Amino acid sequence: ATFNLIIMCGRFASYKNLNKLKNIFNICNSDFSTTQSYNISPGQDVNIVLNYKFDNYLLSSNWGYNFINNKTKNNQSVINSRIETINSKLLFKDSFLKRKCIIPANGYFEWSEKEGEKKPYYIQLGDGELIYFAGVWRKEKYNNDKRRVFSIITKAADTNINTIHHRMPLVLNANAAQDYLELKDDNLNFNNFEDVDLKFTEVSKYVNSPKNNDEKCITGIN
């Protein structure tokens, strides 16, 4: 099967302050490993925070919802879900109602296209400060088993990010992230969540290859 990726926020980094997650979200399981990555790409396993019967868990989950496209019969992976349609799109509606999650990160990458050239930027709050993407999750059949998968919710970009790309992940601070996890309905007013003041730095095209995974991915080139 061929995979077609629908990309908006297509890479992020999670490498610092991950040991703080246990306390920030009052995580009740201790069997997780905090794996560091400077270049997380779709299809990789990542720790996400989800709420189950009033407790928060940090659990490994694979990035991307998979489905068979009826027209092409290809297996497609959808890594982002648009906030504007998340409670109406069949693929995400049930997840948004019942299975919200938070994806902890230190920053994400976006590519700005100018005059035919794509330049990568690393977008973060501060030096390795934790940020939280709003997301949804579900279980999917995988080989003869089931696995947990997630998708990151995106929205129209804030004014300062708009110069790079017109979309961005829905980034929450720790308090808003906890509120989001506990919401039990789909009448979500994201205007209640404040914008997080993100900064961006141009980085080298080294990050373009998912095989590269070290500090050079997030190091500014100016």
C-alpha cells in the first residue's frame, strides 16, 4: 500500500523537560520512557497524555490516522485535523467527542515557500520550554493487533507565524491543556484559549531528512 501524507504540521521536537510531565499532568502510570527526539516525523511513536476515567496517563502512540481512500484504494495517513471541521468530519468526530489528547513538545518545524525555495523554521516558546498540542486519538487494527494512533489539531496561524505558513498546531499552555483533556463534549470554544507567544528561527535543511535526529535540527542558522 502506498501512503499519501496530508501535511501541515509535519515534524516536531520533544527532547527537554520531559521529566516534568509527570507532575504537570499528575500522570498515574509510571511505565513510560521519556524518549528524546529532535525530529519526530509521521508514523513514529510518541508519548501523548490522555484522560481515562478521570486519571491522566502518558502512553506511547503512533502519529497518524490511517484509512483506505475509497476512490484510490490507497492507504492514507492523516496526521493533522482541522479545528474548523473536527466535530463534523467522520474520521475525527467520534475521537473529538470521546478521546482528546495532548501531545507534549518543545517546538515544531514549518517550511516557508518563497520563490520556489522551501526554508525550514523551528518554532518554539522559549529555549526548550514545553508546549502542548491539542489532539485526538483512537485505536486501529495493526497487523493482528491494535495500536493507538493520534492526530494533531491545527488552526489558522497566529499573526506572527502567518508569514511562514497559514496553518499551525493548536498550541496550549499547561492549564489550558488540562482543561482540554477534561472536556466531555464537542462544543469547544477555542477563542477561550489564549494564543501562545511563539518565536521562530530559520534552521538548516538538515532537518528535511527524518533520518537526521540531533541538536543540529533545531539550531538556528542566522
